[in-house]
Amino acid sequence: MQKTKKVKKKKEKSLSKLKKEYWKLFSIYIRKKSADENGLAKCVTCGIVKPWQELQAGHYVPASAGLSTYFEETNVHCQCVSCNLFKKGNMDNYALFMIKTYGREKLDELAELKRQDAKFSKYDYLRMIETISQKLGERI
């Protein structure tokens, strides 16, 4: 009697795993796009310059506010660990950076956007992962 091999089904990733995977790629994208040709980027709130790998992608509107601003590129920028974590975003300096970079109107837009409810499906995350992967491929 011939044995048949069981074909393992590829386990489908959960919504939370897809979100985590996309955030990892999005964070790399945010930090790399701010880096110069030597791979150095500047913390938007204190100005310290470090290799992009040593910085974090920090949110102006906190991540806890929900998905409507979580992956918004104009809401996420390079920050050092000290500003992002220990100084809880260093929000006074972050606000000054945002106004200088985008204008006061952007803060109003983000405040309005955070009030909106956003949900992403598995398909949305897969599409976003594909798009950001392409963007990262162009930056390498």
C-alpha cells in the first residue's frame, strides 16, 4: 500500500499578524525615507542624528487614537527612543515640527481624521503590504 503525503495547508495570517507585518514595513519605510545617502536620519523632535535603524517611527496623533491616523504618512516621523517613549512623543516639539513642515491646517486635518472610524480587512493589509514592499524595493 502506497502512503500518501499529507499536504499542509498554508495557515492564513490573522488580522493582527497582518497589521503587525504592515507596521514593521511601514516603520522601515518612514525611517528610510527620512535618511540621507549615508543612512542617517534626524529625530523630528530633538534633532539628534542617528542611523535610521536606531530611530523609531513615532506618531503625532497617538497610535492609541485608532487606525484612521495609524498609517497616515504625515502623522508618522522619525523619532529617537528618548522622545518617542520616555518623553511620550515630546509633543510640544512635535507640534512645532508639524506646523513648520505642513502648516497648522494639517494638525486640524489629523484631528478631524482621528475622529473617523477606520477598519482594514485582511485583503486591505495584503494590498498595503504589497504596495509598501514595492516602495521599499525602490528605496534600496
